[in-house]
Amino acid sequence: MAVGSTCRTVFRRHIDVLQKLRQRRAHSTNGGDSTKPTQGGRRQDQIPTPNTVPTLNFWQRLGPLTRAAQAYARAQRKRPYVTQVCTSLFIYLCSDLSAQSMGGRDYDPTRTARSLVIGSLSAIPSYKWFVWLSEGFNYQSRLLSLATKVIVNQICFTPVFNTYFFGMQALLSGATLDETWERIKKTVPVSCVNSCKLWPAVTAVSFAFLPLEYRPVFGGVIAVVWQTYLSHLNRLAERSIAGQVESLEAAPAMEKMAGTYLRAQRSLAGSLQPLLRPQPRFSNHVRRRPASTTTTSSSTKRPPSTARNIFVTTILAATATLTYYYATDTRASIHQWLVPRLIRVLFPDAEDAHHAGTAALKALYPLGLHPRERAAAASTESETNPATNPLAVTVFGTTLANPIGISAGLDKDAEIPDPLFALGAGVVEVGGCTPRPQDGNPRPRLFRVPAADGLVNRYGLNSRGAEAMAARLRERLRTFARRWGLTERDMMEGGAVAGDDLPTGSLLPGRLLCVQIAKNKKTDEKDMEAVIRDHVYCVERLAPYADVLVVNVSSPNTPGLRDLQAAGPLAKLLGAVVDEAKRTERKVKPRVMVKVSPDEDDDTQMDGVVQAVWMSGVDGVIVGNTTKRRTGMVPQGVRLSGKEQKALVEEGGFSGPAMFDRTLSLVGRYRKMLDNYSLKTAGVDDVFPGQKVIFATGGITNGDQALKVLNAGASVAMVYTGMVYGGSGTITRIKNEMREKLAIKEA
């Protein structure tokens, strides 16, 4: 009876399941008529189908796990270093506990402490390595990119990390250098071979499918198992070496026993000598050294204590950390007093020093070893809020964190815009860039005048061409977009990153990237159509990646270039550039400015520039460039050496502190002329056009001078030569001096 009732219950449930399946099939086959009335006269609600319900990835449908992963990703984006250290400590703690449980011995807290120290020291370098690896080796073929990343990681990172891990384990446990080397030889080759069975697949999956902020979560789960294996392998190596040490300690006792046996053998042989056959004697008898029954002092030498090794390692780690933070802070005095002078000694040729500085910043930035500003303002909101930041200024609708910029010439080919922004500048100008590559003038073409803190250059707009610069800026934009899970088109359309609509050029809140363009040297300045084609070509290639386009018609080293500052040709040229910039396929179109010469300073010439600016629709003027004049370039009381006198009279444009008074005067005059012209062209009902923006460059070296040009009418004060002699901390120093001046005025 019991069996029969059980079978009936099972059959009823089976029939219910079949009826439900039939109902679902009927609904699915009548999906188009699901809203028709049923037999009961009621209308059925539409059943969701895959076409109407958005599908989510499985990891986004895991409830609490998904929310925890999203919280970790937010922490990773906001505080990556702190998050990495905490993640590393958790991984090493779990792996050490697991490894000790596998060993079958009592728990040893000192081993856990050693593991935590090793994990904390390796957290940030490992994170920087994988960030660098994700940003590099990105080719058109995705398979080739993944294969390259995996191979580079296995060849470069794995041996170095495993050597560090086992070496630190040995040193912190009190081993000598010889014992440490023995442990490394026993463990590193084996661990590197075994890593090839696991980590290539993990690395490929991580780079192929996971965003940057989720990779530590995925890798951390695998790392617990891997670190458990490394800890277990380290314990095996410890036992092996300890066994060798015990055998060495037992050697003196064995040697003593052997010495007793040899003495007994000699005495027995002496007593039996008369019974034995006489042996022939040899004249060349060699005296033999008796076997030693004592050990040397080296065999009883004890290894250094664990406490001493931990103390030395801690001191070294603290020293390295303090050195890193000091050397990479722009406020460090070495950047002002030591580094510039050292560079002048190491590189007598000024252009070689320029290339060396650019190469150093380019190499140090991906490794996180570049100088950067660690000012008090920590958040984006405080930097771009005038209520909390007295240096905030609005330019072209963007609130800049500060009004200090870096002029073109320092980064001619857009190789280091990000390291320059890291120095604290609100505006960075790269270039000048010509449509086709050109070498510029023959070397030498850059000369120092240290007594006057001046430079004379006749580069002649050396450039790698618009295509090369556009490729670099495009790759920079795409790398940034991939880091946030966006595309290049998303960035062009104003994709928000961390809640901010970032400028497409600078990719930083409160910053602007200017790209300077110019005609090729071989283009005849009298052929305006050819000149316009040169500039339009540069705009087509570079406008998508710039916040501001700067038309350079003021270089003294390109023959005939300054002739374009006449009102008629300049208005025609600038109008073509503005029209092409407005056609850029981007949500926020780039602004256009023109860079004018400080030597064209009579009222007629300046009035022609102002007229061309208003007629063409250009957004602003950069006042100043290098000058061909030499009168008044040396301050009174300064005596030049013979080499400096020769450098001063070299052909080319001069820049330095002596240019400041002229720059200040020109800013005030241009401000007055531009504003007066807007009054003349007032529209209906006294609607005045917007005020034109002025950037000032030329001789600015301190905060007091920056405030003067800003008060004279400029929106941004730009430096170049001041950084050559003042070092990478010049921007930070100028801003601190400005804050002090403003605080005194408010008081």
C-alpha cells in the first residue's frame, strides 16, 4: 500500500509538470497574439521574451557577490594603492595559513608576519607592472596582443617575483647570504616551470575579459592557491637546507671518532711491527699532516639573528620609501638646485639635455617614478571650486585648477603630456607640429646663457609630422578609454568618467591640452592656398585630440612665417582653421587661438592682429614668443663669460626673464585693443560678443610675475625657460608663491 501511494504521488507531480510545460509552449507559440482575449474573456499580459528583457552577464546576477565586486571596483578606482595593499595582505595571510596547515606542524606566527611583510612590499610594484602591461603591447590583432602580454609576463615578471619572494623569506628568517642563494637556486627554477602550467591561462583570461578594476579580484582567488604552493615549496627548501646544516654540525663529532680510531690503529701497528716483515725505507719520506680532531672557528660561526635581519630589512624599506616620496615630489629642493645644474654638467649641448629630460620623463612615468605634484588639494571638487581654491579660473567654459601653463617647445611631439600635467600645470601646450615631417635647422641650434637664465634657439619647427602626433594622441585616448571600459567614440561624445565629463584632450578634470600647428618650412608663405592647406591638414588630424588648437605665426626661425601676421592673410588663414575645427566629429569642438610675436609691437601691427582675430572668429591670443632682439636682454650688473656672449649673439629667438616687462606691456595693450574692438562691433540691443582669451608667455619665472600678467588681462600664465633653469618643481613653486601673495592681500 505504501508503495502504491508513493507511485501515485510521483505520477501526479509529473502530470502537473507536463501541464505547466504545455501552457508555456502554448504561450510561446502564440507570442504575437498574447494580448488577445482568452476563453474566460480576460486579456493576458504580455510574457517577457529575450527580445524585451535585457540580458545581463552571469557575474552581474550574483546578488551579494555582484554588489561586493562592484564595491571593490569602486575602491580600486578611488584608492588603487590602498586597495592593492589590503588585497595583498589578505592573499598572503590566507596562503600562509593554508601552507602551514599542510605542513603538519604547530602554527608559527613569525612565518605569517614574514609573509605579510613580503606581501605589503610587493603590492604596489606588482600593481604598477600589470597596469603597464595592460596599457602596452596592444596591437590590431587581439590574439597577438594577449600572446605578447603572456610571454612578457612569464619572462620578465615571474622570475623576478619568485626570486624576491624566496629571497625575502630566507633573509627574514635569519639566513645568511649563502643560505639565501642556496634557497633561491632550489626553489626559483621549479616554481617558474610550474607557473607556466597556471599563470598564462590566468593572465590571458584576465586581459581578455575583465576590466582593470576587477582583475585583482579574479587574480586574488588564484593567487591564494599559488601563494600556498610557494609557501609550501619554501618550507620544503627550509627543511632541506636545515638537514644539510645538521649534517655539518654532526661532522666534528664524526671527525673526533675518526681521530680516535686512527690513533688506536697506529698504536696497534707499532706493537705488531716486530712480527711483521721489514719494509724498505725511502729517503724521500714526506711528512704527513695528522688528522685534525678540532673544528675551525668558521664551522662554529652562528648565522645572524632573525631580529637583526628584520631590523635591517625594515630600515632599508623605510629608506627606499622615503627616498621615493622625496625624489618624486616637485616640492623637493633637489629639483630646483641640484637636477638642473647636474644636467648642464652632464650634457654640455643644450639640445642633448632637452632630449635626455624628455626621455627620462617618458621612461619614468609608466613606472610611477616621475616627479609629480603632491599639493594639499586632494579632490577634483576642491581644485575646481573657486570657493576653496583661490587659483581656480574659468577658461573656454572649463574651470581650470590653476592658471599656470607650460608653453610649446618642451614637448614638441606630444610624447610626455601626462608627465607634464603631473607637474601641476593647468594647461600644457605641445608642438609645434607641421603637416609633414621636417628636420628643422642644422645643429647646434639651442644655446644656453646661464648668467641671464636665458636660451637662444633656432630649432626651425623640427617635427615628426601631424600623422605621427595624431597616432600618439589617439593611442593615449584609446588607452585611457579602455581603462574605464569605454571606447574612443564614447570619449568623443563626452563619456563621463567617475562622474566627470573630462576634456577630450587633457583627459583630466580642470586641465586643457593645447596643440600648436604651423606650416612646413618649404611651403611658400606667399601662396596662401598652400599655407591654408598645411594648417587645415593639421586640424583634420589633430583636432579630435586637442582642447585648443594654436596657430603659430610668430616663430622667428621659419623664414617668412611672421609675414602671415598681416591683417588680410591672417584673417583668411584663421577663418579656414576655425571652419575646419567646427567640423570636428566631437561633442565639444576644440577652440582656436593664434600665437603672435613680441617683436610686432607697434599699434598698426597689433591692430591688424586684433582685427583678424575678430573677423575670423578665433577664441583667443597667445601673447609672446621668442624675440630676435638682443638689447636689454642682460640684466644690469650681470657679466657674461666669453661662451655666453657668443651664445647670446647666435641667430635665433631669445627667451628668458628679461622678456617679462615686454610681455606684461603687450598683454595690457592687447587686452585693451581686443575689448575696444568688441565695443565697436556691439550687436543689436547692445549685445556684446564674448571676451577673447589671452594666454601670456615670455619671462615668467615666479608667482609675483604670474599675478601681474593675470591682473593685466591674461587668463593663463605660461612658462618654458623658467622650467629649464628652475627644474620640474617650477610650476608648484609659482603656485605656492601666488597663494601666499593672495593670502597677504586678503589679510
